[in-house]
Amino acid sequence: MEAIIALAIGILTACGVWLLLRPRTFQVVIGLSLLSYAVNLFIFSTGRLRVDQPPIVGDAAVNAAQLADPVPQSLVLTAIVIGFATTALLLVVMIAVRGTTGTDHVDGQENEP
Amino acid sequence: MSALFNFALAFAQLCFILAMCCAAARMMIGPRAQDRVLALDTLYINGLLTLLMLGMRTSTTIYFDIALLIALFGFVGSIALAKFLLRGEVVEP
Amino acid sequence: MLLLPFAGSLCAAFLPSNARNREAWLAGAITLACTIFIAFQYPAVADGGVIRATWQWAPQLGLSVQLRLDGFAWLFALLISGIGTLVVMYARYYMSPADPVPRFFSFLLAFMGAMLGVVLSGNLVQMIVFWELTSFTSFMLIAYWYHLQVARRGALMALAVTAAGGLCLLAGVLMIGQVVGSYQLDDVLAAGEIIRAHRWYPAILVLVLLGAFTKSAQTPFHFWLPHAMSAPTPVSAYLHSATMVKAGVFLLARLWPVLSGTDLWFTLVCGAGLITLLLGAASALFQRDLKGILAYSTISHLGLITLLLGMNSPLALIAAVFHMMNHATFKATLFMAAGVVDHETGTRDLWRLGGLARVMPLTALLATVAAAAMAGVPLLNGFLSKEMFFAESIFAGQSMLVRVLLPTAATVAGMLSVAYSLRLVRQTFFGPLSTDLPRAPHEPIRWMLLPGALLVATCLLVGILPAVTIGPVLQTAAISLLHGQLPEYSLKLWHGFTLPLGMSVVALIGGALTYAWLRKREARTATNATRWRLLDGRHLFNVMMVAMIRSADRAVRSAYSRRLQPQLLVILAGTAALAYGIATRTPIRASSMPLTPPSASFALLWIVGAVCAISAAILAKFQRLAALILAGGAGLVVVLTFAWLSAPDLALTQLSVEVVTLVLLLLALRWMPRRVANLAYPHTPLTIRLRRARDLLLATVCGAGMATLAWLIMLRPSSSRIAPFFLDNALPLGGGHNVVNVILVDFRGFDTLGEITVVGVVAITVYKLLRRFRPAPESMTPKQLRSVEPVSTNTPDLNAVLPSGVMRVPAVLGRLLLPVAAVISVFFLLRGHNAPGGGFVGGLVLATAFIVQYMVSGTLWLESRMRIHPQYWISGGLLCAGGAGIAAWFVKRNFLTSLEWDAHLPMLGSVHLSSTLVFDLGVYLLVVGATTLILVALAHQSLRGHLQEAAS
Amino acid sequence: MKRIAWLLMIGLTLMWLLLTGSASPGNVLLGAALSVAMTLWFSAVRPLHPHLRRPRAALRLFWRVAADVLRSNYAVARIVLGLTAKRNVHAGFVDIPLAVRDPHALATLAAIVTSTPGTVWANLSPDNRVLTLHVLDLRDPQHMRDTIKHRYEDLLREIFE
Amino acid sequence: MSADMLPPWLLLPVSLLLIFGGLLTLLGSLGLLRMKTFYQRMHPPSMGNTMGAGCVLIASMLVSSGLAGRPVVHEVLIAVFIVTTSPITAMLLMGAAVHREASQREKREP
Amino acid sequence: MNWLNHLPVLPIAIPLLAGALILLFQEQRRAIRIGIALVSTLLQLALAFAMLVLTTDAAPHFWSEGIGTYAIGGWPAPFGIVLVVDRLSALMLALNGVLALAVVVHSIARWDREGVYYHPLLQFLLLGLNGAFLTGDLFNLFVFFEILLAASYALLLHGGGAQRTKAALHFVIVNLVGAFAFLIGVAMLYSVLGTLNMADIAVRWGALADADRTVAATGAAILGVAFLIKAGSWPLNFWLPGAYAAASAPVAAAFAIATKVGVYAVLRLWSVMQTPAASFGEGWLFLLALATMLFGTLGILAARQLSRLIAFTVVLSSGTLLAAAGLGTPTMIAPALFYLVGSVMASGAFFMLAGMTERMRTTPTATSDPLQPWPTYNAFSVGEPPAPDAEVGIAIPAAMAFLGINFICCVLLVTGLPPLPGFIAKMALVAAAIDAPASVGVSPWRAWTLVIVLLLGGLVGLIALARAGMRLFWSVTDRNTPRLRVVEAAPLAFLILASLALSAAAGPAMAYFQDTAADLNSPDAYVRAVLGTQTQVNP
């Protein structure tokens, strides 16, 4: 499991970074969302992996050591929400730039070779 | 008997995941946008079923809610895409 | 007393600009007051006494404001304020009514105040404060006529040079402070040996000298002074006779006991002084401009003073001080006279002037006398100091070379000064009366001459009876400088036939001859002048300026890019490199920890994920929609992963976010330009391929790095310290089974509060931005709408119960969804505390239902029947959540403490209410509002497009 | 004066009970209150309500559809597995004239058609008279028309109109 | 308690349902992958949507009822939702497909 | 109830509620909106100064050792989120308050009518800043960073126009990447330290095994990158000049402190990690800082447009602060703080001034054209803000003189010439740097380079600004004296006077800063105050 998750994080990061370095705004947006997946998984992974032990305590006292670490989960939740918000903002700025400058290049003008 | 049950769980899960693989493949090769949309829809349904598998394995009902949400909103993305293909914009005046 | 001028300058600044008299009276009164005040301090300082007044400023930094008035300072203060008074009086008549006088007088006063501050400050740092102030105010004064480009240039030059010097001085002084341990002048003066012995001494000396030389225009920093001549004449008269340029030599004299007495000092100071002396004198000889001559003569005289200071002998010091005063008096007079000439004739060109003595005899008289003093004619003060100078130059040097060099140089300088004084007077006032003058010259009104007259009177007095007039004063100054041990010296007109006398005689005659010889080749002086001009640094300075700016520009352009990609590249690469560098410093041993058994299905799942991600990355350029769909697939895989690894809340949230984001991206995609496969480059050029390779490399590196980090982290046992607390106390203390949710709304509810604030802010930002959005024309109506199928580009009728066309049947089902989704969202909201869910998910569910309505039945139709006021939802949500936090105050609990009420209702059993529920309700409301606001604001854009089309 | 959508309210309350999985009076009350509130709130955007004439007919329809779903699943599975290699499968569109008008009836029909593999709702003419289906394995169009008309449409009209 | 200690008479049908549903769904997606034209591809996934999902839901219902000791039928909701929402997707997709085929055709021979 | 107990949370609660309240009112009801904004800002200022007093051991029985803590939700320190007010926080809060008041008042003149939702967004910006300064929890710091970022995106876009939009795009993207770096760093720290509370981090940092320490150090370094991006350190600051130059005057003024949040975070982290070598000190921070200073200096020299020039001065000041921190000597911190206060007020005032001088051009800068109202107004019932009218309000006399004098003051402040605090700060910095090799044993060449760059920066800045000033005021080309209203002129004067007061009160101020530096240098008191407080866990 750990290896799979690590690989997954790696792949997502790589794709995200690659897209982040592209010149088109839309590519950058997609890249950022991929990157945010990667980062969320990364944070999540710092709580170590647990299968089938969601941090939901029953009325009976549970052995806390068995349940998954809830802290990274709450952090990831916040991160997801904030990521969502900023992605929305970025999108809108993107189309605003596109509207005002007429191009979808990240610099607002085509400065390709 | 429980062995059979566990096998059935694992088997079904594998099936669903394989189905997801097919859908993903279709999604990748296309060739046209509507194929991809259809594949995404299928992917969602298969994901739903996978979740139900998880739920049965852990015999908790918490995954039910996620499945419910997929059932309720998995299609929203699809229809948004479809409408985009159809009309060129998602929300018309 | 020090504050007086500043206060004056302030109130002068705000007087109306036409009130010349009031200004003048104000300024005159202030300066006069200062003069008299200072004058009356004399008894206190007469015999080496020192007046001190200290206020603590920042003792930790060794900063304290101390006014320290000893003899030398007194002398200078008197000079400054006295000549200040005269200059003010003079300026009153010099300035033309057109000029905005307030600025002039206010800065003049400010400058005077700063100057006084310099001479009076008993703390070196404080002295620097005033020092820089003089630079700044003089800048404003020189650039007074800022419409002249010359004035601006000169001012900037002066400012640059002197400020640079000031900074050097600052560094030097701070070093002194480090060495001595205090900035107090007294302590520093006491610590001369320490400093001279310290290994920093050369550095200190050089820095201080740089400061002084720049200020008092020593070669090679002299070039700013002549260009400062574009200032109004009173300013030049003030700055270049008594004050500004004297500040440097004042400093040298001040620190003379501390720094002098070494060979280094001798070489540097004497060298600079000597060169300046000769150079200034020589180039003064070839000036055409009246003020030019004066400027260069000032330079040369300053060089003379510096030279005197450089000879490590007390007598020289005294001579220097003496000459400072003399120079001040006669140079001020000369400037004023020049000003008068300029004022009356309208030109300062020596070749056009001439014979003015007939029309303005008084001016001529004054100027002549002053010039004579400058030339060192007997019976005038210049003579005395020059005699002393000659005498010193003989006795100063140790080495043979110096013994010969100095006197000859002195004599030559004397000759030259005589020559240019002659030239000045002769060509201005005598000879045939020039005819082609811009204005008909005539004697100015008396008041304009009075200051000059007074000064000339002083010259004569001092020159004739030095012992009675200047003697005691000089003595006081010398005492305060030398701490009592006074070398015997005599101020007498006649010392008998001594070598100095001979030298002066030689100088006088030689000077006359030089001038006569020069007259013959007057014609060719122009060429000579050009030769001299090479030494004038203005050209140099400008070149330097331009070069500096150019290079800065180039450097910035190379070290900086306005484009985004390089920035991101730098950031990512830098981060990666940094992490690598630190992570590999000590090898991280993989600790053995029982790993979770891998599962085939999970691996397959992530194969799906990888496929989606990679193909999204590939397709994102030309097939946006495909990339979008694939990213959605990857998102779904992430959702499943969360669910699989027992994080149901994450799965829920990620899922709902997925859906909303997808719709968002689609809404935005409609405004992006269509991209077709790149036509510009049939085959991608090498540069681009290289860039792609580079990016690919970086991407791989980052991915590998992240993977390794995650792997390493997951290999070591969890060391969480706070997790057990949460797991144990969620139910007993937090009152919820779902630990994550309890953390979110209770343990770390503050994070959630902030997070929803972010969402709200973003939402109103989106709205704010889209209000001003203007879409690109070609994407106004998508091509599908222009194509075959008849669709409602015109506004649909709002009374139809169902939309027509394709959306007819979907509308039926879609609308059924809204109430259902609403109930479900409330369900998620309410049960969140005990099972996955919560306000955020609930809110997203409702918002999604709303957007579905927009999709199936169109904007206008929907909004004609139902109004959502998202910004009220947002604000209400914030207030609700914040209120839930504040409510705790009223029961004396901390912010966001959760409160519970158990109410027993008849036949309903107990109802459990908690403030965390209210908090979550706030989250819910805000999320609904924010998401709807974002989506709908985007959706409205197309509506806007239609409206604009309809308008056009 | 628009009628109150009792059906919807009841349905929502039922859903609530299913979700929460408890039938305590408080819960029932809460669910009912929610359903009423939501129904009223959104009544403006749902101008028309279905009204079931014959619930029993609906039940009959349900069983019928279930059976068809089973059958068509089997058929499609064969096709996918290529067991029908001997006979070449040709998919195609088929137009079906419709008599039913009620939108909800149409919606139900759409659900039925979609949920039976092998037939997809392709298009409905603007005047809802002609329904176009896409059929995976189109042996004879007429048979398909009859199926739709007699197996479903009659029942639907019975139920909704 | 966990699911595999339910009585065998419950586990057997559950297992069978699971296997059957899994196979059906897989078939459906395979069909999605193998079919030639888009219109043909539209059909197979609905197998997963209907029978596959149905079987799994019934199974899950049985299991959770067995666990709870009383009939738990909330999985019905999922079924209802699927049935309600899938037509919308299908219709719009078909519409889009038809429309785009048409536009592409007219682009090909104007 | 005893409001004093809740003192630390008020600077966060007040702007939150104020912002939310303002949202409730229509755009047309400016009076109420402005009123709420002003009241909230004044309250924040007052609170900040109250804390400033309290942190000087004024009430030891109340805040022991002058450090106040506040457990949010009543959860004890390592578990819940704790707000901590120590000297540094209080100082930053007060600075923020002063600047904020000036900005709010200044923008009443015209800027708040350039677009909707100006005041609430400003309040949210303040919320983010205050929170970032107050919180004692690493992840909570991230949240507040995001708040202030989100608000600053909005404010940067305020006024519209292609320039701003383009700048905003870069701003957003770069800061998103920064946010990711932040998250990764926090996660790594948590993975080995198992805690998020800064004091707890300080405690557990020492007790780390080597391998864990390496992971943590890496995390800290990545975190540092995030902070440096915010602080505008070269080469991570390409976005900064564009964004700051494009922003409207009051917004840019408000941004003047936003970069210092990064510096604050660096200082805080450096303090709690307590092993500079592990996280920051190992040279690269100092070198980066030097590079930043040089970059800023060159930029000042090369800039052609005043606002851009000022943006580069912001870069310069950030570089100076980082260099002071990066030299790794406690003696540099106090002067650095002094410099921070001075430079923030200076650049704030300067941006406002630039905004006002913009209007001296005969062709005023095109802000934004009114659009025809479109349905979203009535759909969301958001009123169209009244068009900005340039001529209302009382104009101040002698506008040019006023502008000129203030320009001079700003120049003196920025370039560190006497008598304004810039000089004192610079002098103190240079003195400390000269002293450093002897006393703390920093390698001399570092200290001396710092000295040289410091002085050079001042000189170059002076020359460049003098040229700019000439071009601005003395170019006799067509130029119309702008009508300045009191509301927009007063804040400028207020800031200038405040800085004058600072330099007049250099003694006590410096004493306070030295205490602050001492606190930072030994976080024991901090840790004790945070982890020692056993606030009752509510049953």
C-alpha cells in the first residue's frame, strides 16, 4: 500500500508540475488541481495508512492506536476546501485575463520564440 | 461459507475495478468527447459499486453516504459536459 | 536656539508666495536673533569654557542630543548666523518678485539651522544627522530655479556627491564609535591615541576624509561646486563662502586632535589640499563666468585650508581657522558683488562686461577691496592669513622634497590667486565701458550693498589691527581646539623682512605679470579653457550616472523576468534543490515498520488514476475537454483512495468538490479561445523541444522527490502526540462519534472558521471581478449556438412551465432533484457530528442542486421565479459561525467553546442541541452562498453576452 | 392557486426516514417539517406536479419493466460477449409515434427506456409526437414500436392521465 | 460484528448476487470498450447501471439487514437516484452525439 | 464578564464580524459601511496598543512575563489552537493597526468606490494579518495566510483593468504554489514531530533522532520557501513588483505590511526552531537576502515608474530584514525590527503619495469604465456603487507644497536619511553589523558586505528617488495641481508624523525591540506561557 500511494503521489506531482510549466492558463489550472491532489494525498499519508479503521469511535471505548490518525484528515479537509476556493478564483482570473488581453497565455501576451 | 463470501467480495471488487480500467481506457482513447463523457459516467457508477463493496467488507454504513452522493451527483458532471457539447454553454439564459 | 530656524522655515513655508517683505522680515529677525544670542554666549566660551546641553535620545544606540558650544563652534556659529543675516537682507532685494520666495527663505532658514546643528552638535551621530540635512537643504536651494535644467543637474550632482560622502562619514563615525565606545564628541576627542593606534585607523581616516572632502569640494570631488553656481547668487554667497563648503574643513578641524599627527594624515590631507589649491587656482584663471571664477577660487582656497590642516602643526591649524574666517568674509562680499553685477547688467560673462566702475562705483569699490583681500594684499585680512600660510609651508615638511615643494607651490598658488583676482576686478569694473549689455547698468539701491559693505569693513579692520579685533576670538577657537596647550603666535602686520614676506611680494608681482601676459593671449584662452575643462567632472559624472542606470537596467532585466514560467521554474527547482540538499545531509535510515499489506485491486485502481493523470497532462493543450474529463477521473480515484484508506469524510468532501469544480471549469472553458493543433510551427523548433525536455526533467525530479519523501515518512512509525487525545476525548468531551468532524467544528474549529472565511472572500472576489468582465468578442456566442439546431438565443418565455427542445424531459427529472437534494443536504448537515458529513458537504450538495436547476431551466426562467441572495447567505453564515464562537463569552468561556443544551420536549424525547451545530450551520449557509455565488456569477456571463448582442 | 404537492412531501418524508433509519416521533416530525418546508420553498420552480391516478397500475408497470430489464440484460450480455457472431447485429434508430403527453409520463418512459439496456432515448420531436430511440439490436422496428406502445405507453397513460 | 459471521443462508445468496453483479458490470464496461460506434457504446454500460447495481444493492441490503437484525432498505434510495438521473445523462449525451455527428458531417461535405 | 480575558481573540473576531456585517448593507449605503469599517479599525488599533502595553510586563499578574495566551475553545495547548501575544505579535499588530487606519481613511476619498465590496475585503485582509500575527499554531498560520492572500487577490483586482488582472494572475498562481509548499512543510513537520503547536515544536525539536531531525529540517526548509515567497525574497519575488505597482494606491499601502508577514513567519520559525543551522541560517538565507537587497537596489535604479520604484523599495526592505535575520546574530534583530516598523510606515505612506501624484498628470490614470448594469445586480440585489466623483470633500490648501514635503519625508524615510527613523534603524543596523564579528563571531566579510550593501542601497535609493522627484515635481511639462481632500491627505501626514514620533521616541522603542529580540532569541518564556497554561477543559 505505502509504495502504491508513494508512487501515486509521485505521478500526480510530476503531471502537475509539468502542466504548471506550460504556457497556457488552462494547462496551469489543470496542473494545479492535479498538484493539489498530490499534496492532499501527501498530507494524508503523513498520518500513515490504515485500512478499514475510520476514526469514528463507537460508544464503547476503543483502542485509539488502531484507528486512523484523524489530524491529517482534518488538515486535508481544510486544504481541500481552500484549494477548491483558490481554484475557483484562479479560473475566474484566468477568464478575466483572457477577456481583457484576448489571449490565454499566462503572461497575457504571446511571447513565444 | 464466509470464505465464499469473502471471495465474492474480493471478486466483485476486482470486477468493478477492472470495469473502471476499461472505462479509463475508453476515456483515454476517446475518440470523441462524448465517448469520454460516457466513460466518465461509467467510471462514476463503478466507483459507486466499489464503495458499496468497501462498505460491505467493513460492515459499516458510512460508505453508504458516499455512494448515495455519487448516485445523486455523479451525473451532474456528465450532464454538464453533455450540455456543453450540445449547446456550447452549460447554463443558458 | 537651534530650533528657531527650523520653526521659522516651517512657518515660512506656509506663507503666501507673494509676501516678500513678510518673509524677509521673518527670516531676518530669526537670523539676527540667532546672531545676537550667539554673540552673547562669548564670555562663557572665552577662555576655553564649554556649554553643554544634553537630552537622552536612544541611549542603547549611544544616541543623545547634545548641544556643545565651545570657542571654535562659537566662532563658526557666529559666522554662519551673521553672514546668514546679511545674506537674507541681500536676498530680499535680489530675488525678483516672480520667484516663489517662501520656498527660498524656508529652505534657507532650514539650511542655516542644519548648519548650526553641525557646528553645535556634541555627538558625532547627531552631527551626521545635521550634516545630511545640509546636503538635502542645499540640494533644494541649488535647485531653486528648477525650471533650468542646469540647476537640476547641478543640484543632483551636489546631492549625490555630498550624500555619498555623508554615508562614508557615517560608516567612519560608527567605526569610531565602535572603537571608542561612545559617540560623544568629548569622549572621542579624549580618545585620540586609542583611535590612532587601532588597526581600523586607516579605514576610519579614509572614510572621514571622504566625507569631509566631498563636502568641501576637494579634488577629485570638486566638480560639483562650480555647477552649484546655477543657484541664486545669495545661495552661492551663503553656501560657498561661509557654510556648506566650510562644513568639511570644520569637521577636519574638529577631529584634528583625534585623527591628525600621522604620516597618513599628512600625505592624504596635504596631497588633496595641494592639488586642489593649484588646480582650483589655475582653472579659476580661465573662467569666463564671473561666478565661475569665484567658484574655482573658493575651491582653491578650500584646498589651501585643507593643506594647512594637513600639516601636523598647531600653528597651521590656527592659520587654517583664521583663513576660514577671512575667506568667508571676502568671498561672501565678492559673491554679493557678482550678484549685483548680474542683477544689474543681466550677464556674468567676463568678455562682455567691463568698465562698470563708472556706473556703479560703490560696487566696484567693495569688490575691489574684497578681491584684494582674496589676493592677499597687505592691510587686508587675506594678507595675514596668507603670510601665516607661507610661513607654515616653509616649516612644515620633514623630507627635503616637501621642504622645496610646498613653498614653491604656495608661491605659485599665491601668484595665481593674485592673477585671477586682478582679472576679475579689471575685466569687470575697469577698461572701456562695455556697450552690448542686456540691461543698462546702474548703482543698485543702498540696502543691497550694505551687507557687502559691512563685510568689507570687517576685512579692513581685521587686516589693519588684527591683534585687537580677531586676536582674542581666534585664541578662543584655538584653545577649544587644542585643549589649552597653545603655541605662541603673533598676529602682526609687520614681522620684519622674513621669507614669507618675500614670498608674498613675489606672489603679488608674479601675479600681476601673469595676468598681463595672459591678457595678450586672451584670444587663445578659450582653447586653454577647453583643456582645463577635461578636469571638470561633470561630464564624467553624467557618464557615470547614465552608465549606472543602464547597467542596473540590464542587471535587473537579467535577474528578473516579468513572465510567469521562469518564476515557477525557479521556485520549483529551488525548492527541490533545497530539499535535496538538506535531506541528504544525513542519511535517513528506513526504520522497519509493519507495512499495510498491498492489495491488487488498489494497485489496479491507481493504474486507472495514473492513466487518467498522465493522459490529462498530455492532452491538456489541445483537447481541453478531454483533459478536464480525465482530471475528473483522477479525482474520482483520489476519492476512492480516501474511502479505501478509511477517511470517509475526505472522500465525501473531495467528491462534492470534484463535481462542483468540474462544472466550474466547464463554465469557464466556454470563454477560452478554441485551440487547434499548433499551426505556427509545423515542426517544433529546437528551443521549444529543449524547454520541454527541461520541464519534463524538473517534473520527474519533483515527482520522484515527493514520492521519496512520502515513502520515507510512511516508513517510520507514527509519532503523533495529539491524535490520541482527540481519539480519546472526541466522544466524552466533544460529544461526537466522528472524530474528524469533532476536530473540525470543536477542537480545531478555528481553522474551519478561517477556511470558510476564505471561501466567502473568494466568492465575493469572483463576483467583484466578473462585474467588470468583458468577454473576448469572438467567444461571445459559442459555435454550437450559431450552428444548425434551433436554440433559444433570444430570451425564453418565462411563463412556459417547461423549456422547449432537448431540455424538456430532463427538466422534469432535474427539478424533482432540487427538494430531494435539499433534504439530503440537511441530513448531511445534521448527522455530521456523528458520521461522515457536516456543514460543508451539505452546503455543497444544496449548491449543486441549485446549479442543476440553472442547467435544466435556464437563468432567466429560474431567477424570474426564485431569488437567491448569495451574499446574504455568506454574511449570514459568517455571522452564524462567529456568533456561535462569541456565544461562549456570555457564559465566561473562551471563544468557540462548545455549549450544549438538552431540552426535553413532550412526546419527542430529549433534543440535544449544541453550539457546534450552530457553527456547522454557519458553515453550511456560507458554503451554499459562496458556491452559488461563484457558479451563478460565472453563469451570468453568457447572459451578459446575449444582452450585449441584443444591444448591438 | 397551485395545488400542494402532497406526493412529493410524502416521498421526502419517507426518504428522510430511510436516511436516518429511525422512526422515533421526533424524527418523523422533523422529517415532515423539513419536507413541507422544502416543498413549499421550491414550489415556485416546480410548476407542475404529477398526480397518480392508479397506483396499482404503477406497481404492475414496475414488475413489467423489471422483467424486461432482466431479459435485455441477458441479450446485451450475449452481444457484448460476441455470442451472436453467427447473426450480424445491426444497430439503428427507430421512430415511434407517441400519444402520451404528460411530461411525467414521458419522464418515466425515458427512465424505462434508459434502464433497459439495448435501447436509448435519442430524441423527442419538439411537439412530443415522435420519439426516436436508438436500439442496439434492431431486428424489426415494428416489434419495437409495439413493445413501447403496448407494454409501456398504455400503462403510463393509465397512470398519469 | 463483521459481515462474514452472518448465517450461511444469508451469505450464499449475497455471494451469488455479488459475483453476478460484478460480472455484469464488467461486461458492461467491456462492451463500452469493445463496441465500434458511439451509439453502440451507449448501451452496454446501462447493464452496470441496472442489473449490476441492482444486484449489489440487494446484496448490501441483505447484509446490512442481517447485521442490524431488522430490515434496512435505505439502499433503495441509491437505486432510485440512479434510475432517476441516468436518463438525463443518456438523453443529453445522445442529443450531443447526434448534433455533433451532424455538424461534423456538414463540415465534411458542405 | 471580563473582556480582558478575551483580549487576544478580539483582533480576529472584530474584523470578521465587521466584514460580515458590511456585507449585509447595500453598496449605496456608504455611510454605514464606512462607519462600521472605521469603528472596527479603530477598535483594532486600540486593542493592539493595549496589548503593546500589556506585553511590557505592565500587568504581570494578568499576563505572566508579558506573554498572553488564549486557548480557542478552551482546549489546552498542544491539542487545541492557542493564540499567543508576545512582544513581536503585539508589535506587528500595532503596526498593522496604524497602517490599517491610514488605509481605510485614505480610501474613503475615492478608492472605495472603484468597485464593490472594498471595505469588507479590507476587513478580511486585516483579519488575516492579525490572525497570522497572533496564532501559535502552524496550520492555523496557514489558514490565516490563505485568508490574507484571498483578500489581497481581491484587493489587487480592485479597480479592474488589464494591468491589474495580469498581475493578479501571476500573483495567484505563485502564491498557490507557495501554499502547496507550506502544506508540504507542515505535513512533514507533523509527521515527525507529531504536533502543530509552535511552542510544542520548540520543545520537541530538541528531542529528535537524527533521521527524524533531517526530515523535520527538510520540512522546515520547504516551509521557509513558502515564507520567502511571501516575503518577496529574490529570486522568488518576480511577481512582487508587478503586483504592487499595479495595485491601487491604498491597497498597495496595505500590502506594504503583507510582505512583512513572511518576514515575521521566518523570525518566528527561526525562534522556535532555535537551531538556525537546521532551518535557515546556513548561509543561503543570508546570501538570498543579500541578493534580494542588491536586486531591490538595482530595481530602484532601473525603475521608470514611481509605483514600481516603491515596489522595489519594498523588496529592498524585505531583503534588509531577511539579511539581518540571516546573519544569525541576536544583536541584529532589534535594529531590524526598528527598521521594519519604519519601512512599513514609509512604504505605506509612499504608495499613498504615489497614488495622489498620479493625478498630477494631466491625463489621469484610467481606472475603470462604468459598465451597463447587468442582471446579476437585481438577481443578487447588489447595488451599483456610485461613480467615483473627484471633486467632493474639502480640498486642502497648498496641495503641491504638501505633496512635496511629504515626498521629501518619504524619501528620507525610505533611503534612511536623517532625521526620520529610517536613519536610526540603518545606523543601528550598521553599528550592529560592524560590532557583530567582534562580539558574536560572525565571519567579518559577511558583516562588512552587509554594511556596504546597506549604505549603497541608501545612496542609490536617494539618487534614484531624487531623480524621480525631479521628474515628478520639477518637470515643467503640463501638470495640474490635484485637488487633495483632507480625508486622503490626513492619513499620509498621519503616517509621516507617526514615523517622526517613532524616531523621537527612539529610546523607549529601541528598548522594547531589544526585549523582543531577547524573547525571540530564547523562546523559553514563550514555551512556558503556551504549554504551561492549563485552561480548564470544559466538561
